[in-house]
Amino acid sequence: MRGGGIFYAGAVAILIAGYAAAASGINDYYFYAAYIVLQYVVIATAWNILGGYAGYVNFGSAGFYAVGAYTAAILYQLVKPPLVVMILGGGIAAGVIGLAAGYLTLRVKGVYFAIATLALAVVLETIVANWDYVGGTRGTYVLRPHHAFGFVNYPRALFFAMLVLAIGSVVLARVIERSKLGRGLAAIRDDEQAAESSGVPTLRLKLFAATLSGALMGVAGAPFPYYVSHLEPGSAFSLAIAVNAIAMPMIGGATSWVGPVIGALLLGGAQQIATVTISSILNLLIVGLLLIGFVIFAPDGLVGLFRKLRR
Amino acid sequence: MSEPLLRIENLTKRFGGFIALDGVSLHVAEGERLGVIGPNGAGKSTLTNCITGLLRPEGGSVHFAGSDVTALPAHARARLGLARSFQLPRPFHSMTLAENLAIPRDYAARHDPPDPRELLTRLGLGAKADALPRSLTQIELRKLELARALAAQPRLLICDEAMAGLSHSEVDDMLGVLLVLNDSGIAILMIEHIMRAVMRFSQRIVVLDAGRKIAEGAPADILRDKEVERAYLGA
């Protein structure tokens, strides 16, 4: 398993490099920007487990992300637990929502499933916007802890935490992709009835994928309250998250773990640059145009394009 | 008489007001070759889907290998040894041929699972084990359907019009393959339009028309049956 060795060595090297960067004197701004890009690595990877591997398009990613963020904010108000507990709590809450939503909607295919997930996000946003305990539409304040795990300031600690989450979710996605489970999901994507007739317990596998996908999105959202300090429904249920969650794996290539990573780094990076140099509103326009271009000219994403050129 | 491998009783399936299957009963013995024929719309594909579990009947029961599987989902029936091929080939198009066979091998085969490459070679697809299904010809796709069904180590194989659209010599080719499989102990339920093929292949034939069983017997008797003639040619 030479490829596996290189993969894990690379993961560790990136982790060490990230830690060294966070401990160095680099401008704080870069960590704010890198946090967002890494967060999208987690979200895109999470989306891809259900959307890319099993072929079920989720339009409600922002809902799962927000469940993670708001669970963390609620835990903060209740007991102010350590960040790790907030991340775990956010992951579990979003995973449970993923399981429940999956149970209700995974029997319908294609566009109906997509609409159901979109509706779920709208329902969740409406609940949160009308819930006084978390501040309703005004939002709620979350103050960062003073200690920063040995880093100079808390944003750097958050950056490093998100780096760990990003690497963790990519490792998880890769393990799944190469397992019997991943092959079963691919069979569902290709032809669900043929998969079922070949002995694949399709509903169980889809529920697992929906739960894990939702949980990882919740994990990505959990540190967000600390990142923004003021959490409100508009930013937690942002359209940008729902759109990017789909666009990044599609542009990178949805059938393997590399696709969402490439998509998130390229698109997320480009958005961060565009925010500074052009305007933050134009971001989604760029994403939209890129997505249209890829769907038409390279439906298998950059990974597919690369494979085609190599042949 | 001992319990047959497959026994369905009074199977009824409705789609809204349309009755696709109306109290159909039949059985397949261990290692037997049963043919099911009937004009278009007779309920043959619905029967297949009710036996394999992709459709739930409104009434009746399906017993397989000694247990009542009426309430079992399709994947659980596949694990018991009930495999099928689809009328229109439905390969896993993103996977190579060998990977296609690995799905039932991993998910349905019980013990000592067959080697995908060896199976492909047995069906004459050995050279294409690493190719994608889209590079296959029509008969190769049909054989891939069979190979994938076999990778599940079935005790009963349901061939849903596996020969439709094939040429004369290709039909003979497929029949040869199926007879070899049957020789190895796999019971085969052949659902087919091509009379020549069914008549030659089957030990016993069941005729469906408009969702009901109108005849059952040896191929020669079926050919002489008045009701069968009427169903096919019109009265």
C-alpha cells in the first residue's frame, strides 16, 4: 500500500506545517481566511459522502451546518464546555437530524430528495429565527475563551482545530470510499434496484451516509460561533454554504475524496481572494458561473478531466 | 413430495385499479428449469419483481428455500440465494466488469464466494474484466447481467427476458450458458418472449395472461393448449 503510505505521511506533514504556521508570526488575517477554506473542505467532503458516493443531492447543507453551530451556541449558554465537546455535540445533533431526515426522505429519489432537503433547511431556519433562547433573528453573542491552547490568540487555535477536522474528515471519506461500504454506495449511485438485487441493503447504507454526512457538516459548523462571536441565522444558514457544498465536489470531481478537497481549496481560495480584491457579493456569482461551466463541459469535475487527459 | 425451492401462492399485485397479478400460484423445484411465458402485459415482469422483492404484493405469499420471504426486502432475498438478471441490462456503469461482480460477491454470496475474474472467463468475458460496461456489445451486456447474478451464488436464477433482441446464434449461445449453469445445480426460472428458446430450455412451462395463470405443463402440452393459442393469437 504505497499510495496509502504517501497519503497518511502527507496528512501528517500538512498538520505539522499548519501547526508551525499558526505558531509563527504570519498575519492573523490569513488564519481567518484559511479557516473558511478548511471549513469548506469539511463541508464539501461531508456533502460528497451522500451526494458523490451515493448520488443523493443534498440542497440543505446549510441546515446541518447551522444545527452544528447552534448546538455549540446552546452548549455555550448552558455550560460553556471545552471546544471539543461543542464540536462533538454539534456533530451528534446534526447526525441525528441527518438520520431522521434520511429516514423520511431517502425513499424518494432524485429531484424529490433534493427538494426535501431544501425544505428541511428552511424549516430549521424558521425554527431558529423564532426561538428566543438563541436570540431569534437578532442572534446570540458567544465570547471566545481566554486561553488559546498555547497559540498567540484564539483565531489561530480555531484555524488549527479546523485543520484537524478537515484532515480527519478527508481520511474518513477515503477509508469509506475504499471499503465494502464505499463500493455499496457506488452501486446505489449507479443503479439502486440492481444494487438491492445484488444484496446491497440500500436503505441502511443510505441512512448511514446521510447520518455521517450530516454529522460532519455539524462538526464543521460547531466552531463557527467562536469564529464570528455573534451567531445569527443569516450567517449560519447562509446560501453560500448550501451552494458551495454542491459546487465544490462537482467542480473537483464527486466520485473520489480528492475532488471535494481540490474544489474546496480552489473555489474557497478564489472566494477569499475575491472578497478582498473585488467584492464579497460577487463571490456567489463566480461560483455559479463556474458550476454551470463545469456541469456542461466537465461533468466529472477536475479529477475526471485529469483522468481523461492522461488516457 | 418435498418442499419446492420456490413456492408462490395466490400472488396478487395491483397498480391503482389495474390488476397486474391476479392470484398466481407456481413453484420451482430444486435444480429445475421452469419457463414463464405470456403476451405483453401478462404480468411477467411484475411477477419477477414480486418474487425478488422489488415490489410488494397486495396478497399472497412467497416461500423460498423453506422460509416465508414475503415481507423480506430484496437484498435479504438475494442473500438467501435468489438472484435475477434485468430485462434491459443494468450494469454498475462506473465500475469495471470485475468490480461489478464484486458487489454481489461481497454483499450476497454466503461462503466461499466465486472469483469475479474466473466467473467472467467462464462466460467468455475474461478479456474484458477491467473494461467498463459501456464498451460492451449487447450480448456481452446480457452475459454481464448473468455473471453478476451468478456472483451472488444463487440457488435460483430468474432470467427476465435475457434473450430479447439477440440474434439466432446469440440466443443459442445464451441457452448453452444457461444449461451449463443449470447442470451445476442452479434452478432457473426463465421469463421469455422467444418461444423457440423457452420451449427448448424448459422442463415445465407456466403461461400467464392478463395477470392470471392460464396453463401449466410440459412444453409439448402447452403448444397444444387451446387457451394458450387464444391468448397469443386472439380468438
